[in-house]
Amino acid sequence: MDCYLVGGAVRDRLLGLEISERDWVVVGATAGQLERRGYKEVGRSFPVFLHPETHEEYALARRETKTAPGYRGFEVDFGPKVTLEEDLARRDLTINAMAEDAEGHVIDPYGGQRDIEQRTLRHVSPAFREDPVRILRAARFAARFHGLGFGLAPETLALMRAMVADGEVAALVPERVWQETARALAEDAPQRFFEILRECGALKVIFPEIDRLWGVPQPERWHPEIDTGVHVMMVLEQAARFSSKAEVRFAALTHDLGKGVTPKEYWPRHSGHEAASARLAGEICDRLGAPKRFRALAEQVARFHGVCHRAAELRPETLLKVLEALGAFREGGMLEDFLAACEADYRGRKGMTEHEYPAAEVFREAFRAASGVSGAELAAEGYEGARLGSELRRRRIAAIAGKL
């Protein structure tokens, strides 16, 4: 029985990056042998075990045979005669298909070290096309390593396009699409994930609401970049500057979806796109099973981003209305996340990336002023029920007016 360090740990060490987790593959063993040594089985789809001391994951080497469409259409062999090279061959990209033995020697049968040097994301073998999830993973790694200069190999992009044409992407299950999307949103350059999906044609299948934004014009006075799809990618890039939260970046991505359904005769104006954007963002969340916090923030950013940009012109009543919609006065309110997404929208325009965004401070000042009015103090004064709520709003509006 031989154990090898595999995948991301080997890749990241060669890139000089911090190693966050270590995965191992076991060659020449059975599940029973590992269990007798104290390993605890945790894998559902295939045998994965936790080391009895380090609790790191050890998986039996496996080979796969494609039997049906989709990422579940495989027969898998976990027998002790499966070789390390066979196990590495089933992986997606060459930079993820390396191993390291007990002496620290790198085993690289598919050219991962070469592709690291050339900053290339390349598929390991034609078997890449057997699993549509690999399209999402390739796009996600493009987002992760964009800052290091990595790009997709032309032949890999061509293979991804062929997979889309063959209908493989349509076989993806929503849960897996969301899993990869959420992880991509957390990468350093999340916009690259969606750009790569668009280049290979998968975006139109998975996220048609986003794909149709390209080619939709906006008023040049406010959007020198004109194209809505270009604008949304710029906004997502800016969102990655202001927040590490995937839900903020998702809200930035979906804030203008309604522009994709504006009838052409009204272009480049998009009256009412805010409500349509909120509806479409909610539909994406429903379809993919996104957590509630993603939907809640995306819908509010879609509805109120234009209002936020005009903060200095707003009446105190309107400022309070937005603050209440964001749950700003409750624990877990969305105010700061909302402002981060709105600032990303403001800056995500040609020539505007380094501009200040004073609207955010207007909302913060309004929130601080309104927060100084205590419902508990009003209750102590004898207010209760509807009168308490009405008086609380009245005094908060007055406090905002006095501050601003």
C-alpha cells in the first residue's frame, strides 16, 4: 500500500502558494485494509477515509468508465490494481494531476509542471469531455489564477465548446452548478468564471439571464462602456475589491438582469429594470437552490441600487424606507453589504473605477442618526402597538433630517 499527496497541495506548493488542505490517494489497498488501520470511511459516492491521527482525507485510487450522459454517468473501479497514473488521468487539468511521494518527489505524467511554468490551464486527456462539471471547474480555476497570468489552452476551450454543442452541459444538476458558482464567486477574479463560460457557450445554457446582457446598450451618458454585459463584468470585478463575501458579488452580478428583457424599441433606456432584475435574481436562486442570504441581498440591490446612487437627493423618508428594507436596525442587517454592491455598480463603468462614492456615507450617516432613536425608550414613555411603530418612524425621520 502506497500513499501519495495529490492535487491542489502539490500544485500550490509548486506555485509558491499557501497550502490550505492536503488530500491523499492510496494505491494498492482495499477499504478493509484501511479500516483495520483505524481509518474512518466518510465518502458517499466513493471510498474516502479520514486518517486516524491527522484527519486528512485519503481516497482509494480509482479509474472511471463513461456509461451515460452527465457527471453521474460513470462506472468506477476502486480495486487495488488501479495505478497512480490511472487515478491521475481521470482528473480535470494537468496542474491538478500531479502527485508527490513520501520522499517529496513530484510524479507528473501529464505535464502539469510544464503548464505551471507556461501559465496554462490544459485538460489532462480527451476524457475531460465525459464530465460537464469540468467545464465549471476549468472556468473557476481561470478565475482563481487569473492574477498569476493563467489562461485556458486553446484546445481545452475548443473541447469545452464541443461539450456544450453535444448537450453535456444540459445534464448538469442545479446543486452542482451552484456549488461551483459559489466557489467561483469567492475567487480573486470571479468575472473570469462567467467570461469563460460565455466563451465556450455554457453561459447561455446555465445562466441565460446573464448571457443575454451582452449586446444590450445603455445610455452612453451614464455608461461609457455602453454594453450591459461588459458593465456587469466590470461591476463584478469591482465587487471583488470591496468585499470577500460571495453574496455581495452575486448581488453585483445580478443587479441589472432586467435590462436583458427590455424590449428593443425602448433601448437604450431601461425603465423599470430594477423590479425585473429582482425577479430574475430570485428565479436564479430558486432554480439553483442558492441560500436565502444570496437571494435577500440580490433582490434589494436590484431594487434600490439606483436609489442609492441618488442618496444626496433623497428625502429622509426615502432613506429610512431603504434602511428598513435592508433590515439595517436588526441583527444581521444588510446595509454594509448593500453599499459594497452599490459602490461596485457605481465604479464598474468605463473611466469610473477610482472615483469616490459619497452616497455610501450618506446612508451610513442616516443609519447612525436613526439608530439613536430607541424603541425601548419610546415604550418607556408609554407608546405601544401601532402608535409605537408610528412614533418610532416619525422620530427616526426627524433624526435623519436633523443630521443631514
